[in-house]
Amino acid sequence: MRLFKYLIFLSFLPLFSLHAKTFVYCSEGSPVAFNPQITTDGTSNNAVSYTIYNRLVDFAPGSTEIIPSLAESWEISKDKLTYIFNLKKGVKFHKTKYFKPTREFNAEDVLFSFNRQRDVLHPFHNIGGGLYEYFQSMEMGKLIKDIVKINDYKIKIVLAYPNAPFLANMAMPFMSILSKEYGQHLISKKDADKIDHYPVGTGPFIFIRYIKDSQIRYKKNIDFFGTVPVIKNLVISITPDANVRYQKLKTGECHFIYNPAPSDLPSMKANKKIKIVQGAGLNVSYLAFNTEKKPFNNKLVRLAISHALNKSAYIKAIYMGHAIVAKNPIPPGIWSYDDSIKDYKYNPKLAKELLKKAGYEQGFETEIWTLPINRPYNPNGKKMGEMMQADLAAVGIKAKLITYDWATYLSKANKGEHSLIQMGWTGDNGDPDNFLNILLGCASIKTGSNLARWCDKKFNSAIVKAIRENDQKKRSILYKKAQKIFKEEAPWVPIAHSVVYRAMLDEVQGYKLSPLGHDIFSTIKLEKSKK
């Protein structure tokens, strides 16, 4: 009995005190699911996409360079319509408590993974509701004309029309490769829905278990086809409060914390046991108007609120100056950014005049949904909501603040249940399309990522033409045209582009900050720095 009690006690000790090669990452939230085909948020990507899965191609750590992954090479036809991928041999799927693979990765797994999203008759298409936000927002089903298995280690993808960012899109999480054999196993057990929650991939870490809203555990994949991780165990400790994450870092309960609070940065920089990594994030924070609902279907109301919000005050109070005011829906680090566009100045008097012109001289009542977790693009949704609430009250708009847990927030937002909502985005591939199409394209209303639920024919025509154009100069002209239309119609109030920070103990080595906001753990090792 004493031994049993002792073992229970040990289970609550910090894991890295038991295993020198256990790395503990303090995350800001729980993943929505364990399948990157059906998630779009950075929290899920960090927990799932780059730990458990691989894609045919990937981004090199710390950059947007496309490198081989499950495909060792590829060929592109002169007309940019045919892509042939030569697949790696000898790649093993994870062996877990719930599945034991009997074969290695091959072309069947690629067809299974891609066709699940594009083929409504696929046995897994409707599992979880049949919503594949990225795939459908980007109209990949229309783009991909055919996927052909040439042999077990060669596939051909035929496009209906040229698509400039296609290869970069293939490196995004939603194009991760799942096991067909595992899918067939689940169908035989009548457990098909488990494919999104009990993952089997080829990545550097193997999923062990998830304690909801508390902890995720992994072990290193000793059969990984790439460089096998140095750390033996990976633990994600789910810690929504940024200040609590910092306390855990100081006490050694975490090796690494996600998105430290701006107010904690000076203290961290003064602590010799902690180091900070920072970089310009390809991100934008925004307040979206649900343009399908009154009064936000009225452009004058949207313009009034654009003038009512004091964005510079938010930068000072919430970001502590670690951000710049946003005026466009894409960040300055993205090519085709139009710096000539003039922002709407903070002007409460003009805001009141516009409301009067719109027929709302006495104002109106509404709701603002505030982010429930801190994100790189918005470190404190509640505080920003309170400041927005005060700004709107000053022009006669009474706004009630609403929030939900992260998964519910995303789910309800995708269904269009909001009126005004805080959200943001970190680019996935360095292409303007990843912002303008995913967040504002007409096809993205149905999938839910267009939270403004705004479909402008001229805007949509420009971004559709841009994605089918291979000449970057011509694409840039089209994207600048789209940015001008966006500014005139004001479906959002862009708020900020923030600097991205990560904080870690000095013993954490090998980490590279990604411009795409991803945290990659496979390159990390724990050792005292040599100073």
C-alpha cells in the first residue's frame, strides 16, 4: 500500500525531474482536435501538426523555404498543371496502444488523406461534420482535378488551373498525411470518429495521452525517418494564463513558455536563467463585423466604428509598444503589402456624424466577443474588449462583452453567431493569398474562416485572378487592388501587427523561431549553455 501511494506521489512531480530528457512546453490552450485536416488555429498546430504528422513537403525550420519531407523529390510540368511527387521509402507509421501498423507509408496513404477532404463519397469525409476549413476555403477541391497513383511510391496531382502558391500550400498542416490502414482499422471497429482524436502519424513524436485542458504527453519516435529527437519525452502543459506560465518557467515546472505577457518581458530579460527569442510575426489582429447582421451590413456603421476605436491606445496599454498599428489585412512583412493606403484616424466626432448619417444618431446595443486566450497577435482580449467597449460608449454604442472557451469560441464564430468579434491570424506560408483568400474570400464564408461573412465581387475577382497568375509582379498589383477595396468597404477594423516572443530556460538549445508562428520541438535539446 505504501508503494502504491509513493507511485501516485511520483506521478505528480515535474516530469523532467524523473527524466532528464523530458521537455515541458507551457501552452496557452487546448487543441481543438488531433487532426490538422480539421483545425486552423496555432494552438492545435503546435500540439499536433508538427509533433505527430508530416506532409509531402515541409517548411525548413525557421523559414518559409520548401524542403522535402514524405516526398523526397518532385517534378512540375512547364504549364504548372501537373506535379509528380516521388515518395520516400521505409517510412513507418506510429505504433501506439490503440493501433499497430503492419505496413509502411506509401501512395495509398496520400490518396486516403487528400481524398478524405475532396471526395464527398470518401468513407471519412463526413466524420466530424465534413468541414475542412482550409481545404474548402482555398477551393482545393476545384483546384485539384485529379490525384493518380503511378505506383506505390509515386503520385501525380493534376490541377484544373495554375496555382502560384500550390507547393507552399502543400506544406501547410491541413495537407498532413494520415494512415489509410489505421482508417480501415477504425471502420472495422466502428470507431471512425476516433481518427480525429487518437492520432497516428509519421512525425518525430508519438501521442501517448491527452488529459483535457491539462496535459498532453508524447514520446520520441525512435523510427522517425528524419533526425530522431534528442528529448525522450515531450509534455505540453496547458496553462492559459500568461502570468502563471511565467511563474512555472521561473520554478522550473516548464522549460519553455508560449507567448509571454508583454508586461513580464522586462523581468524575464533581467533573469540570467531565462532567455527570450523574438521576431517580427507575420500576423494581424482585427475586429470583424458580421456583415450579414444589422447594423453591420451598413458600410457607414462600419466606418463609424473604424473611426471610434483608438488603436494607438491599445498598442500602448496591451502590447506595451511591442506592436505596430495595422491598417491593412496583411502584415508589412508580406510581399504586395500596400503602404500607400491611408488608415481611418481615431475621430469620435466623425464617428458620431457617420452613425447619424446611417440612421443611428442615438446609437445601438451590440456584443463584442473577446478572445478567451492570449495569442501572439492579441495578448489580452479581455482588456482590449474593455477598451473597445469604452471607445464605443463614447459615440453612443453600448457593447456587451462575451467570451467562451477557445474551442466553443471558434465553433460559434465559424457558424456566424457573433456580431463583433476579436480575432487574428498568423500566416501559414508567407503568401498574401493565405490572408486575403482564407480570411476574406467568398468561399471562406461557408467554411467559417471569413468571420466578416463578407463577399465582395470585385475583391474576390482580384484575389482569384492573383492565385492563378504566376508572375509575382502581376499578382502584387491584384493584391494591392484587393487591399484598396478592403479599406473602402471596411469589413474589419485591423488592429495590430505584433512582435512575437518565446521565453525559455537557458538550458533549452536548438530552438528556431518560425516566421509562421510554429513551435517545432524535434530540434530541441536540454543542456547548459557554454558561456
